[in-house]
Amino acid sequence: MDYTKLSTYDYDLPEELIAQTPIEPRDHSRLLVYDRSTKKIEHKHFYDLPEYLKPGDVLVINNTRVLPARLYGYKKTGAKIETLLVKRLSLTKWEVLLKPAKRLKLGDELYYSDELSAELKEIKPDGNRILEFKYNGVFEDIISRVGSMPLPPYIHEKLKNAERYQTVYSKVQGSSAAPTAGLHFTNELLEKIKKMGVEIAEVTLDVGLGTFRPCKEEDITHHEMHKETYSISKNTCEIINKAKSEKRRVICVGTTSVRTVESVANLNLPLQECQGETGIFIYPPYQFKIVDALITNFHLPKSTLLMLVSALVGVDEMKRIYTEAVKEKYRFFSFGDAMIII
């Protein structure tokens, strides 16, 4: 099998399996359990997760919080333009996606509310724009009033409660999309896991919209990976380093946690406190340095996230797992069900 071919990572998904709304309560989503040593698949619910954890395990979670990054602005002419915040560049400047973008020329202004406006400063080669915002007060407070959640393009239902696109442990504002594997946790489930003797280690990775961008290169090694900002604390490094030295499992919640710890491991082992940008692209036959197990959702065909999962379980097993998930009518993508690879 050619690991570098894009078609290797394709699969058929009936549209009705793309989850449009989150399950209530959060931990009642289904959980596919895959054991790498036995190749056995089990079908459970997320609240059964403690059955697959043991004292001494380290659960790595991404504590990022999604910004209400979709804003609707107007030109002086009254033309309506949608703005999607992609990346903060300074206190007032943001890289954004505009729709329709061609309506705004350099120097033009957009008005969002009495307290927020922006001027177009730059047009990037990739089509993204740089806006300089003008406001009085705290930017995050203002957009919490005028912005809305930037749900993925495959979700067509309106989200009734914006907090359902946040994890219960989210605290560091900065993402354009949710670290969706974490959406299944409730505070009660986390407490139960902690009481078992499982350690929780937090990282921060600001999830970018590039996470939804499919790979279009037939040779995936030519794919230009999106960059995301991350930080890892001294405390988290110490927890993970100690676990690895004592042969205890490090279980990442979501591909964003994987991207963070593996990026840091590629810089220094043992891990050291740091922050920066990562464009890490994980695909077979990548050798994981930190990750022993993974909790994740079901990903889009031909996506870099599916390639990451394939690096952990192998392409043939990834295909078998996904065929089984489709057959058993699991719910897919951001508001869908979860799987744990152990």
C-alpha cells in the first residue's frame, strides 16, 4: 500500500451519518474501542471510558476556547461582508477570511457595531486578508457580543447553545474551531477519572480553520500543512516526562493534543516548556515519541487528521475501523461519536 497516495485515505460516508447536532448529555455519545495489540473492536458509550483507563495514566487535554469568530460587517455603501477571524497577529491586527472578499479594497472600512470597526490593510497571496480593528475596551468582550460560533461548513443546523461547541475545560481564548474529541467530557466524568488516579495534563493549541481543509495533493508529501499556535507549561512537561520514564501511558484527547506533544518532542526530549507555531504533518510511517493512546472523533475522508490516525493504527486497520463505524451507523465529524485507540 502506498502511504503517500491521497486515494489511500478515502472512504465512502453516507451524508446522513454527518452529525448536525450534539448529543445530550455530552458523555452519551457512542465510543468505538480499538485495541492495537489484539485488533479487537468494541462498541460502547463515552461514559464507559473509565473502563479503559487505569491509575497512573496521563490524559492530555487541549484547554483552548473557541472565539465567536464569525462577524458580519457592512461597508459604508451598505454591502454586507462576512468576516472569519483566522489568526491574531497583534493587539489590533487579524488575519481573516472575507466573503465576498473582492468587494473590499485596500483602505476600505467595515462596520460591525457601534464599538467595533476594521480597515483592510493587506491582501495575502493565499487570498486571506489582514484587517486592523478599531475598538474601545476588550476585543474578546466585544466579539462575544457581536460574533457567532464559526461552525464547520458541513454543519447546517443552528446551534441552540454556543457552549456545546466548547469543551467543559476550555479556558484560553484563541481557536477558530473546537478540539472536538474533548466535547464528550462532562465535569462529572472528569472527576470520576481523576479519582481513579488518572492525571490530567493541559496543553493549549489554537485550532485553525485549516483543520477542515482537505488534502488535495495526490502525493500527500507535497501538501502544505497549516500552522497553529501552541504552548506547553513546565508542569505539563514534568507530568508527561515522569509518566514516560515510568512506562505509564500518555493518552491524548484529540489530534490537537497529539500535534502539540509530538511537536514539542521533536524539539526536545524530555519535553521542555515552550510555545510557538507548529505545522507538524503526521502520516504513516511516523514514529510517535509521546502518544500511547488516542481519543478522537471520526474524521473527514482525505483529511490530514485521518492520516494522523492511520499513522497510529496502520492504514489497513484504519479502513477496517471506519468501515465498521459506517456499518454500525456511528455519527461522524465535529458533533459525532468518538473512538479510543489503545
